[in-house]
Amino acid sequence: MWFLWLLSFASMAIQMVFITLAIAAGLYYLAELVEEYTVLTAKVIRIMIICTTVVYIGLWLFEGMPFMMIGCGLLSNGVFVLLLGTFPFFSFSSPSFILGVVMVVVNHYLAFNYFATEWHPFSEVLGYFTVCLWLVPFAFFVSLSASELTLPTVNQQQQGHQNSPSPPSTNSSKD
């Protein structure tokens, strides 16, 4: 009896390794697709934001979820639209990126508080977290590496000239 018990734990460990490898391979493949098709990825993320916004409105109208939680989610979607303005280039110190991260944390806090006080089946809670809280930020997370292999554009070259130091002056003083 103890041998079968040990065998089950060994098989669970092996399955966890395989699941981890499968997730890693899937993320790698998604990152490769995002790097190859950045314009299409931006369109897909925009559609995700629109769909999430419709879901938030539906949750407020049909399920009576708190307006504070729904409003915060809609505000975070607005911030995500601002992040798409510079897609696939992200500046980690930009106000829109910092506000996006803060909004994700606040959304999670509000959702945990709501679902701690109101009972819902696990599938509904998981559905809310997956569609409303994780889908769009996960898409941005996967696309963080897309800017590394993107060709420079005219706009970036102009920004580079504005940020580069001015050339040394050619005036030479003769003593």
C-alpha cells in the first residue's frame, strides 16, 4: 500500500514538471508571435480591452457588482488604451505604465474584498479574474519583449536625436 502511495507522489512531481515545461513552451511561442506580428498584436489587445469593457458593463448591469470595482476596472482599461499608444515600446517609468500596474493591484484588492464578502461559485470567481483582471495585463506582459527586435522608425530616430547630447562646438579659441 505504501509503494503505490509513493508512486502517486512521484507521478505528480513528474506531471508538474511537464505542465511547467508546457506553459513555458507556450509562453515562448506567444512571445515569438508577438515579436513577429506587433501590429496585429496591438489590434488583438485593443479588441481584448473592448471585450473586457463590455464584460464590466454587463457585470454592473446584470449582476449588480459594486460600481467601485467596475469603475476601477473601466479606469484600468482606459490606462491600457493609453499604453497601446506606444506599443510595442514601453517605458517602465512612464506615468501610464506605473498607473497601469497600480490599477492592476487595486483591481485585485477590490475583487478579493468583494469575493470574500459575497459568495460565488469558484468557476464564476475564476471567470471574473481570468477575463477582467488577467487577460489584458497578461497580453502586455507577453509583449514586453516585442520591442527588442523591432526595427527603428522615423519617430524613434527623431526622439533619439532630441535625447542625444549636442555635438561639440567647432569654435576653437586661439591664445
